[in-house]
Amino acid sequence: MADNKQQLRIAVQAALDGDWDTSHRIAQDYSDTTANWLHAVLHKIEGDVGNSHYWYARTSSVGAEARKYTDFNDIRDELTAILDSLN
């Protein structure tokens, strides 16, 4: 993931700024758990619940449970948590 941290930071900031398309294009380019988490949140923002659940299911890693759609009630808080995880 080290290679894509900067790109994912840009994608999260774009999402925070309301630029869903830019954020989504970047998130689609990667398949690690953080990119998948961002992808899940972007579909949550879009209102595509089914697709969002699909991407949340892809956020599990060895020894860690997948994140869930209901983990955060506030989108900005969740995007900030993603950003924090990249630092």
C-alpha cells in the first residue's frame, strides 16, 4: 500500500471536497483494504447500498474483520478515519 498512499490521500480529500468522480476514479485503481474501504464509502455517498456493502466486505485483512456499512453514521467522520489510517 505504500505506493498508493499519496493517491488515496488525494482521493479522500477529493471526496471531502465533494468531488466524487475524481475520488472514485482513484479508488478504482487500487485493491488493497484501504482503497476498498474508500470505494465502499463512495458508494455509500452515492446511495448505492448494495455496491457499498460489496466493497465493505472486501475490507478484511489477515486477522482483521471487515469494516461494516454501519460502523460510521457520519460520512465526513469516516472519510477522516480513512485519511488518518493513511498517515
